[in-house]
Amino acid sequence: MRYIQKASPVEAFQYNENTDETQEIPLWFIHACVDGLVFSNDKKDCIRTTKGIVEINHNDYIVKGASNELFVVTPEVFAANYTPRNETH
């Protein structure tokens, strides 16, 4: 039998060297930095995820899932699996 994964809304932003200049940094990401979930290690930016510590590369997307978990998604995977949600109610 085949299944289709249920889609759930997530929040995300693209991480790059000009993040603070080119776009607004989400408050949830700032909290993750303050709480130590996002940190620099040997000149690499990293994030603590449910699967362990993951390196963040420039232009990766930082995604906050439905259960508030954070994970890193490459631009190619993000483009293939995520579309902007219409925010009008």
C-alpha cells in the first residue's frame, strides 16, 4: 500500500552570512541561540536537533516543525518539499 505524508505548516528562514542584514530573524531562532540550541563550534555554526548536532551551511534553511523541533534543510530539499503558505485567513 502507498501513503502520502501529511503536510503540516512549519516556520522557516534561510540562513546565510547576511541573515541579519537581508531579512528579519524570527524570534524563535533568537530564543534558540540564547538557549544554546544554535552555537558556533570551531568556526562552524551548528544546531542541536532531535537527531544530534548538525552543521549549518550558508543558504540552508532552519525549520521549526509542528512540535517546535528545529532542523536543518538544504536549499534543494527545501525547494522540493516546501511551498509558501498563504497567510490570509
